[in-house]
Amino acid sequence: MNPLPPAQDTAPIRVRIAPSPTGDPHVGTAYIGLLNYIYARQRSGQFVLRIEDTDRTRFVPTSEQMIFDSLRWVGLTWDEGPDVGGPYGPYRQSERTAIYREHAEILLANGHAYRSFETADELEAMRRQQIAAKVPPRYNGAHRHLTQAQIDAYLAEGRPYTVRLKVPENQSTTFTDELRGPITFDHNNVDDQVLLKSDGFPTYHLANVVDDHLMRITDVIRAEEWISSTPKHVLLYAAFGWELPRFWHMPLLRNVDKSKISKRKNPVSLVFYQQSGYLPQAMLNFLGLLGGGMAQPTEQEIVSKGLNTKEGDIFSLGEMLEKFDFRRISLGGPVFDLVKLKWLNGEYLRKLTPEEFFAALRSSILSDNYLRSIAPLVQSRIEILGQFGDMTGFFFADNVLPPESVWLPKKRSFEESLAFASEQLTTLEAASWEPDTIESSLKALGEAKQWSVKENFMLLRAVLTGSTSSPPLLESMIVFGKARTLDRLRRFLEIQKKQANQRK
RNA sequence: GUCCCCGUCGUCCAGUGGUUAGGACAUCGCCCUUUCACGGCGGUAACACGGGUUCGAAUCCCGUCGGGGACGCCA
């Protein structure tokens, strides 16, 4: 099937980012956000922020506000979005479910979609069999050709169903990736994607295409992980008879080991970077460095502007708007190199005047709010104010690495302790960040794994504070923040695992 | 396993048929310095491999290998 011609070149440029409120705002969102922002600003276009909250099983209520705050923190602003309004709203997909249902009906009516009555369990069982048999896991299309009588019978029964895209057989779909050129997928490799879930909510694929069209998006600039689902989207545009946007798939940010960036191996929460004392300009600059796009200064520029050679790597958002060139983007996935980010941040910090530097400290890591929340944790155990630093160092440290003699419980082996710490991490990830919930979920874990309360909390205390004596643990964790607490635990686990492997 | 994408120093980028393959971070050495940083100077370090095309390939084509992504009623 041939895709329709791309959107008119004359259409006013409109781009969007569409984060999902499932947890902390992600550096990848800031990265793609920056790229979209630059693209729009360079072309006098509009930049839209849309919240994709169609998965209520993963929905985190506090997440949306954190996304707004973090994106504003790095310096991005949007022209339309849930919090600023705009002519194509609502910009929260959960408020648009009627629109998606209508559109699913259109596809049902014009034969581009069909109802599928299998249960999630049945599908899961099928998938497992296929994986076991080493064949690509795919929907078998069983309900693709249900007779009208069967469909009516199921509906009369009140059986829940999903709506699936009817991908034409024995064909292929080709689309143009603006950076890669034409990409073709044989339909044997394109599954009959679920468009509408049995709970009435759309999946990403339907909501995304419908919204991008209704919101007049001209350029879809998103991460590379979406390439393989793009044929589904192209098919959807065609099924609706809509014009295609341009597709730009950006390289995926990577961990040091080159795998897709993940919280296990790298801090990915923007909240973490903010609370740890990274400057937003440095973060934005660093993200702009990844994937190319910024031309390095020519020799003439270096000479004429008296630039230090390293200053080719240092630039502001304004300079990015001026010089960033999407055609220059290199396609290899860039490693998110914390070492270089820290160097960049240091460059920015050192460039501040002493007064500005002091102000930076006072507005972040030494803010009144932070100190005010730490103070009550030490007041009852302090003798002279000079002990404050000794008691609270871990609140201000970038790295806490307790030796084994501190963190390893006397009656526990290295392996079981690490395994338990790993369980603690999982537990804390799922916990809402209040002392009571943290305490009860941790205690439940301890009971299940036969770890005493003392061992349980002492291990965590040692890992987080680097010491076996500290201010109250739970309150400290609250003040230190979920993002940094979890990251500290993750880094501890990674380092221990690495050392354990080296010993083998 | 199947499909798709990608492949220049350890890392991030330059380089688009002719370069001693360049810069930054990291690393190493020297200088500065009471220390540590900062700063300055210098060094180590890469075109994955094999075939083509060409007078000439990092640059173009093919294959191999390697890495990554996707394969959910997640996004």
C-alpha cells in the first residue's frame, strides 16, 4: 500500500511531544522536547505538549505536574498544552476518549478494523507458545473473519472486546524517514494492532494518530524506538484518508553499555538532576551535544571570536536555535555520558560570578526549604551546631559508597544481602513517598523474606547514608527525595554487582 | 527467533572521493601551585572486517560481523 503524499510544505509547522505520566519526567523526554522545540522555533511553528495518559494501570497522579515543572526547569516552553490551553484541546488524552471511540467506529464501519473478543489471558498464553516455539509473537487473526452472526452473539453476551487494525495481507508499507530515507515493512511483520482496549481507552497508536491529525501536527519528531510501529500509523492515516506528517526518528539515548537508556544503569529522572545541583543550561547544552545537529565552529570562527577550542561544545539555547541543523543529526545512538555532563556543569558553574555562584547554592542544594526540612531531623541529637555537617553530610553528597564492613549485615551473605537490597529498591519504586507507606511496604518485604526490621532498615540506612548511625531513616528519605534515594540505591547495587563480577 | 535501524579514538562530535583523519570529555605526562582543583602545554588513542567501483576510498555499492530497537488490551 502506498502512503498518501506528505503534508503540504506550506502548512504552518506544528510539532509536539507526548509524554506519558507514569513516573518521574525522563531525560529522554527533555531530549526529544528540546529537538521539537528547536524545530518549531526555527520555523516559526508551534510546539505542543500533549499528555498521553491512556494507560490507567501505569498512571501516576503526581507525574503530570512534575513533567511540566521539569521541562520548564530546563528552559522549554510550549505554545499549547493542558496547562496553557490552546485551540486544539483538550491536550490530555484521557479527556478525549469520546473522540477515539468515534474514530474507532469509523474504522469498524469502513472495514479497516474489526472486533476481537479474546481475553488478555488467552492472548498472553498464545504469545508464550509462540515464543517457546521460536516464532515471532503475533496475533493469529482468529477473529478477523468472524461472521456477523458470531459478532452479534458475542455482543449480545456482553463479551468485552478490543478493536484491532485490519492490516492488509500480502502487501507492504513504505514511508519516508526524513533522516534515513524510505523504510519498508512487509505486512507479514505488521501485527493487527489493538487500537481500542476493552476498557474503552485507546492504545497509543490510535490516540497518537488521531490527535496528531486533529492537532494539525506536520512533523512527528520522536525517538527511534517508534520506527517499527510507524507502518501501523501510516496505515491508520490511510484508513482515515488523512495526509501523512513527516517522520523524524531521533537516535535513542544510551547507557554506557550502549543499551537503551534506563534507570537501572543511569539516572534518568530530571528531578534527580535538578535536586542534585545540575544547572538547567548545562543539561540543555549537553542534550544539544548528543546526536550532532550543532555544527562545530569553523577555524575562522575560533580565530575571529577568540574561542577556546573546547567552547565549540559550549552553547546556549539561543545558539542552538541559530545553528542547529536537523540534517546534520547522526544516527548512531549517543551514550548519555555523565562524566561529560559533569564537566559541562562545572564549566557553567565556574563561569558564574562569586555572587551568582552563591545564589546558585542558596537556591538549590542549600536552599532555606531544604535546610529547614533537614534541621528538625538533627536537633534532638545535636550538641553543638558544628556537628550539623557530620550528621547530614549524606544529604549533600553526590556519592555515598559505604564499605562492606558498614553495609553488610553480620549474619548475612553478600549475595543474599544484595538480593534483598534489590528487593528493597523494587519495593521503594512502587511506594508512594510518605513515611507510613514506605515503612509498611518495607516491613512487609522484610517479613516475606525473613529479614528482621533491624537488619532491613540498617541495610538501607547504610546504603543511603554511608553509616550505621544517622538521622531518622524514613524522614531522611522523604527529605532527600524519591529520585535521589532510588538512584543512590541503584548505583550501590550496580557497583556491588560489578565488583562481584570482577572477583569471579 | 523475525523484522527494522545503526557502525570514525574508551565517550560525544568533525570529516561527504585525494587530510600527517580534526576537536571536546576521559586518560597519561609536564608546567603552574603549600594540597586538591582550576588553568596552560604535550602524549596515547579510531575509520569493524572482506570484496568490489575508481588513477585514488573513512567517504559510493555488496556481503559478513558487531551493536541497538521493535515484536503488549505500555507508551
